[in-house]
Amino acid sequence: MPDDERRAPDESPPDLNALVTGMGESASLRTFLLAGLLLLASVYTLYFARVFFLPVAAALLLDFLLTPVVRWIKRRLHLRESIGAALLMLALVGAGGAAVYNLAAPAAAWIENAPASMQKVRARLERFKAPVSKVSEAAESVEEATGMGGADKETVTVESRSLGSRIFGSTTSMVGAIVTVLFLTYFLLASGDLFLRKLVEVLPRVSDKRMAVTIARETEEQISSYMLTSTVIHVSLGIATGIAAAIVGLPNPALWGVLAGMLNFIPYIGPLINAAILLVAGLVTFESTGHALAAPAVFVGLNFLESYLITPHVMADRMSLNTVAVFTGIMFWWFLWGVPGAIMAVPILAVIKTICDRVEPLRAIGEFLGKRTEAADESVPAAVTT
């Protein structure tokens, strides 16, 4: 009997196109799941091995920043990279040591008097808590009337570390991390293009070699330009804040200027923290509430000029990252590495975007991190934008 007659009437031959499509979808799902697991593993590793990765990331960013300076020393003074890097690092260590020496005593005094200062601030703010206190008393009265507040309450005492310990960790670990960053930065600067040449030699194809060189040069140019320009802007803001603090009458104006310049490296969040610190310092120092508000008000004005007039004009499109990506990146790296991670968040995002823009499979990520352009707006259908 022929095969066609043996087959059941309702049985049809398998659809090869549907089978291939199903296999492709299954492979895509497996690839997506594997990429998700790899991402989670990477985040887990970055968090729990931050003692290792944080100094390495900081040294790499400093290498991007300082490499043009070392090249300038080599070209102008005809010194080798190792000697130029040593001179540059000695200058940085000297400047940093002088700043720490001059500001350590005032900072220690403010930290030592922090408990008493916060009590004074709390007493000054009692007048503003009157409406909130009335609401709280009303809520307690309702609880007592309904019997919800009569149950025995167990008091739990939670031991917490000090603010300095939570932010920076112990002094020993912080000093060790700084020393590691300095030595690693020096070795990277002294080696010049050694690691880039070795990477180019390892890559098999010529196109990959060209891509590696392009990514390295473009990343170095963008990060160097961004960090140098932003450093000048933040230092200028710190100087202006110190002058304003001296005019207002705050003690140790240099301390507030340095603090403002450092915190301004953290976009959005850093200026808010600095304004709050200046408010506390003003309430502790001055009896008049208006006088106490002068220092944070002046800083907010200076920061407004810097954020909305000076920085957009100077930076232009030098760092083409959208605001949502920057803010999310700051939160992410703050969660992983604390304050140093928040400071390095924007340069790290810039490095990621540069790499993603040059690697075809990752180009969608680079597009997501970038700013919205007019061409992109024109490409969006009208039905989506309305």
C-alpha cells in the first residue's frame, strides 16, 4: 500500500518553516536569559569585589585624564613617560597633601562637634515643627481612643556606624585604597601605550585592531576633555563658594569651598548635599535665621549659574549622555561603590557609551544612553508623540 494511502486523512506533513522559526525563538530566549544571568553576575562581582575594582576603575580614569599631560611633558621637555609620570604624580600628591594638612584640623573639629551642633539645629527648627507636632499628637490621640496604642511596644536598639565610617570606611582602608590608586595610576602612565599595543597584537583581525585603537583613542579624548573641563568648573565653583562663605562670615571658608568643589563632581545630588551642609553650618554659627540662610542661598545661586549657563556653554555636546541615564547611573554606581562610585558614574557611562557606539551588537545600548536628537524626533511617528 502506498505511503499516501497509509497516512491518516487529517495528518499533514510537518511545517519546516514553523519548526525553524520556533527553534530560532528558543535560541533567542536562551541568549536573552544568558545575557541577563551574565549581567546579574557582573553586578554581584562588582559589588562584593569593590575593594579590588574600585581602585582599578579610579586609576584607569585618572590615566585617561593625565595621559595627555604626560605626552605634553614628553614632547616639550623630552622626558620619558616614566619620569614625566613621576613628576606629575609627585605634584598631585604634594598638592593633595598640602590641602589635607591645612583642612584636616577644621574638618575634625566640625565632625567632633557634630552631635552638639545637631542638637542646636534641632532646637532652631522646633518652631517649624509645630504643625507636624499637632498632626502627630492628633494621631496618637486617635490610637489611644481606638485602643491601638495600648499594646506593649518592644524597643529595638540598632547600632549604626558613624557618618564618616559609612561613607568612607575606616581610615586604614581609605588610605590603602588611595595609595593603591596612586601607584596603579603611575604604572599606567609610565607604561604609555604598552597595553594598547599588546591588545592590538592579540586581536586576530585587522578590523578588530582598528576598532580597538579607535575606541581607545576616542575614549581617552572624551574622558580627558570632560574630566579636565569639569575639574576646572568645579574648582572655580569651590573657589567662589569659599569666597562667598568668607563674605557671609562662616568660619573656615576654605573648608566649605573644597567641600563644594568635591561634591559638585556628583551631578544633581552633590549640590543638594552641599546646600544642606551649608544650612546646618549656618544654623550652628549664626543666631539670625536670615543670616544662617545666606550661605546656602548664595551657593544655590552659584550652582544655578554653573549648571544652567556656564557648564552647558562650555561643555556643549562634549558628553552626549541623556539626563535619565546619568541620574540612573549615579544611583547605580552609588549603590555599588558609594560616594567614589557616584563621582565616577558619568565618566564610566561615557566609556560604556563609546564602546557600545563602536560595537555593532551593543549599538542599541549606546543609543539608549545618548541624548535625543532632532533626527530621532523626526523618525518617531506622529501617533507615538501625540
